[in-house]
Amino acid sequence: MARLDDLIAGLGALIGFRGEHGERSVTGVTCDSREVAPGAVFVAVRGFSTDGHRYIDAAVNAGAVAIVCEELPDECSDSVTYLVVPDARKALAELAKVFYGNASDELMIVGVTGTNGKTTTARLITSMLNASGIPAGYIGTGLCRIGSRDIPLERTTPESSGLHALFREMVNAGCRAAVMEVSSHALVLDRVHGLRFRAAAFTNLTPEHLDFHATMEEYAEAKRLLFDCLDDEGFAVVNADDPQAGFMVAGLPPERVFCCSTGGGASFCDPWRRFDATVLEMSIEGTKADVAFRGRTMTMSVPLPGAYNVMNMLEAFAVGVGLGIDPETALRGLAAADSVAGRMERIWSADRSRCAVVDYAHTPDALSKALETLRAVTPAGAKLVVVFGCGGNRDRQKRPEMGRIAAELADRVILTSDNPRNENPEAILDEVEAGMAGRAHLRIADRAEAIRRAVEGLGKGDILLVAGKGHEEYQEIKGVKLHFSDRECLEECFAQTK
């Protein structure tokens, strides 16, 4: 419960208001008229598919005590306070922060952005902080984790009102830090407006979300916004092997930038702030690498295969060192991190002679890296098989490219559906096939059947990659989400295929 006067005082800009506010109590802040309860503040946000101003009357009828809008409605209720602001999205974040008692100010916030690797890197950082005696919550793809409690999330980065509610829960649970994935959508749409980050990490930038961002340049500009949100003591950690790394931290003082490399990059970085990793051993079970930093070399055990996971762990380690955590303590915490569902998640046959890997790889770069990683650990004479598809209503231009990558890097390819949404699944597969240059493959739109056929065809030592959905436990078809889990399907198939 908060007072309306206090919320108004927290607004960065107020053009004007109509109605009395006085000592009114506020029971909640939301931009969804369906969530309005008596005593709530409704913020009319202009969206892409609808305009919150259209639902002001519905919010008033549901008992809202105040309406925050960019334009007053034609008719105003005498019992409601109307606040006119220049930017409703920013106002939503400012009001939510105050309503939840400025909980974010009590947390050390670490943000991770990039196209691929956000989830793994953020979860590794969370594990490291907890193991180092800094209780930390996690917010990211699919869930918020506070202690042992998991809260399902619809978005990678929730709307600002939901985000501040989670921060309050973290503080109440004794957390001192929050680690969060920060999507480009969240940055552009001001979901993290007003937050100050102690550390911000950049993983990489490859084509994605070009249905939202018009160009790669615009996409990069969106990611870069995170580094404008660092607090006065904040620092950046970047994957210096990515061509966009320098752009992300342009303008930051060199002493506030840490560079990570697995390939000799980081030429623009202060040598004292470089972290270089060299892979020593790699198997389907994990990877070992030497890490050189500040005149020291330490061995890092990564519980995941692949050079890109070495980078994810290296960035998490650099964040820990930047925060003042003892390096040995940080590495122990990282090595003991729980596996992340749907991120190189391994599922074995009963006799462990065949392995399936579930991975969220749903972009050309991610699919390429996953297949290259698994190729490197596939035994001589064994086959690498991939089952994948492309989502509907998203990034059509990536479909033939992903088909080309699969055809070139896998021994056997099975095309299938991956959240066709409102598109015809067969039409999506046509576009994927266009990039395969006539390479032999199977085409089975039913994802469960595609996985079953793949498992039945596995021989001893073969590795199967089921890519695209990762942690997701649904298939979205014609606007309906139907339960489906790659992991569950694989477990069933292995149980039935001896």
C-alpha cells in the first residue's frame, strides 16, 4: 500500500493533472486494464497492437483511483485523478519503483544482454554470487528464481511493474543482489528505466528480432542502452571476440571495462582488465580451460561443452572479479552451477551409448555454434543428427540460412515445426528447405514424430541435437499453446527404444 502523493512525487515529469489526489491510498500499479482492482493506478501505455488509452474507461469502472496518460480522455470521472505525462512507459517504471518501496535501490543489480548466451551467463553469475555468500535472485528467460522458489515468467524481462514487484520479493527474501537478462525489447520499451546496474555484460550480437528492429545497427543501438544504465561504481564486461564489443562500451572510461576473449581479441582493452581463456579439454560432459588474468593463470571447469560456453563462464568470472569476489571462490561457485534447462541439456539412453542434447539454438549463429560444438565431441565414425524448425511470425529471413547451416554441419537433418504460431507449418518448412541446396533430409512437421524418428535411427555413439525450443514446454499453434517438451519427448522415446 502506498499514497498517491508519494507516487506522484516519484514521477520524473508531469505535464498536468485533473482531480484531487490528497491522501488517497494506492493498491497497485499496472498498464493492463484487466489487472485493475479497486484502488489501483492504471497507466495508459501506447503499444504496438493496441493503445492503453482505449481502456481508460474500463480501468475507471474497475475501481482505479488514478489514470496516468499521455492524453486526457474526452470525458473524465470526478472521482478519479488524471495525471498527464510525456511518456507513459517511463512513468509506469517510476510509479512502480516507488510503489514497491524502491526495492531496486537495496539490490546490487547485474544485467546481461546480447543475442545468445544471456540465460547461461546470467544463471552462472547467480550461482557464483550465491556460492560467494551474496544471496542473489535471477530474472530471465522463462522464470524468476528467488532462493528455492521458481516463478514462471512470460517475458525474458518483465514489464516494469512486474519487475519491481519481483525486486520487492527478493528483498523480502533476504537477497542482496539481482541478476537479470535484459532484452533489446526491454531496453527500447523502457522496462528497465530508472534502474542502476552495478555490472553489465554483453555476450554477442547476431541477427535476431529484425521483425522488431529494422536493421542490425538499430538492434546494436538497443543493446548498447544497457551500458548507459550503469551506476557510478558500475563496470562493463564484454565478449571482446564479437565485432560489436567496442561499440557497446564506447564512451566508458577504460578502467570500467573488462574484456573477455577465447580467441586473442580485446585489442582495445587495458591489459590489466583482460580475461583470456584457452581450452584444454572438451567432451560432451564439459570443458576445461586455462584463464589468464592480472598476471595469474587458473584452471576453469565448465560443466558444459563448447567454446561459447567457455566464453559465457569467462564473462561470469570477470563479473565476479569486478565485484571483488575472491577468484578461487568465484571459480568454485561457477563449476558447481546447476545445469540450465534447455541449454546444452543432455539426455542419455539407458545404457548411455546414445546422447540427445536439447538446446535453445533458434538463430543461425546459435545453431551453427551448437552443431560445431557437438561435432567436436562426436566420436569417430558416429553421426551427428539434428532436429529443428523455425518459429512462425518471426524473422523469416533466417529460415533458409538455418537450413543451409544444418545441411552443412550435420550428418542427418530432420526438419520439423517450432511454434508455427499463425503461419502454415508446411510453408515455414518450404522456406527452410530453400537453403539446403537439395541436401537429403527428412521433413516431418509433427515435432513428436520427428524426434521419435531421430531417436529410432541413432546408433552407438551418435549424438542428436534437438534445437530451437530449449526450455519451452509448449507448441504455439494458431494462437493456442499446447503442452510439449523436447526433454519429455526424448525421455519417452529413449525408454521405448532399447
